[in-house]
Amino acid sequence: MNAKDTSFPQYRKLVNDKVFYKILDDRNFEEIQVMGRIKNYYQFEAKIYPEILKIKDLLELSNESYVMSSEEEWETLK
């Protein structure tokens, strides 16, 4: 998947429904971690190569731990 051909935002989550991602572009994403009733929200700007690879993996669903999510799921958590 080429990020230049991708419309943003994109939504992904871990298969266990504990971490949700909103990918804003090829260098920025937001994350919500769910721990019981507690939800932690984080914003990331990928500045180093491993962070850039994480966004690439999320977009390409190259790791079987990541699955598609939706804006509705994201908004429900936020």
C-alpha cells in the first residue's frame, strides 16, 4: 500500500480490542489504549525509522495482530 494513494484518516485496532489507532497520515497517528474502564489517549509523530515502520505496518495490515477498525468505533471510545 502506498501512503500517497491512501485516503486519511485510516482506522486500525489490535485483534484483542485493547488498542485502537487513528492514522492521520504517513507520519502521524493517535492511539487509544483500553485497560478495563480506563482509556488512555496518545498522539504520535513518527520521527525515527521504527515509528515510521509501525505506521506502514498498520496501513498494510502486515502483522496479523492488526485488523481494520472504523471511525464509529474510534468515536465511541473517544
